[in-house]
Amino acid sequence: MVSIRQLLRYQLDFTTWATERMLTAAAGLTPEELSQDFKTSDKSVLGTLTHIYRAERIWLKRLREQKAEFRVEGDDTLAALQRDWPILRGGWADWGRDLGEDTPGTEITYSDLKGNPYTQPIWTIVLQVVNHSSHHRGQAVGFIRALGHTPPNVDLITFSRQRI
């Protein structure tokens, strides 16, 4: 039987794996392809990856009860993502490694970007982070395909098959 703690760690490992694949794919695009506007909320491959990174960063800060800004000067370049995202993923790995058996059910209180307060169990936040990242990676995969490139496979089942 898998514990909730193990499941959350597995989901975080999956997100790390998928992020690495997306960064590798993004590195193969030209600057023009990276910034091509697809008329979506985050506009481009780079904009979408930056959005994912920022969301993962702010959620980790919230879980650590630290103040965080969504946008940080200079975090919106591929070079910054390649440099900083592995550090952030390491922070998530450390956080997951320290996750106690009862911790997933612990409620935390945080404020959203508009200042609205919320209280939720930790397990719902981790699943939100993973789901949000998966959703937007899917958009970026579509953008890469539309640019005429073969996107990486970032499916959970592919990750699972590689781990078994």
C-alpha cells in the first residue's frame, strides 16, 4: 500500500522529470520560436515555462511559510530558468524528503496574490502544483508541435514506465 506521503513524493519526482524534458526541448528552439505569441494567456513557450516556474516557486514559499513575490526581476529568460529551476526543484525534493507521515493532512494558511486568505491541507496544495504544471506543460507541448518540432513526451505513464 502506498502512503499519501509516498504518492506526493512520486508526483513531485514526476514534475521534476517532466520539467527537465521541457527545458531540454526549449533549449532546442530559436529565440524567435521561444517567444512566438500563440495568443494564449502566457503567450509563448518561454512565457508558459516561466509561468510554471513562478507558480512552483511561490507555492514552495507558501509551504515554507515564507513571503514570496510571483514575479522576480530577470526570472523570465531561458537562461534564468535553466539556472534557477534545478535549484527550485531541489528545494521541492528537500521539502518532500522531510515530509512526515502525518504532514500531508496538516492545514496551512496562506494568502493568494490578491491577499485573500485560505486554509488548506498540504496534500491538496502539492496536487495543485503538479496538476497546474502538467496543464501548462501540455500547452507548451502543443506550441512546440505547432512550431514544427517534435515535443518531448511528458506523460505520467511514461515516467512511471521508466521507473519500474
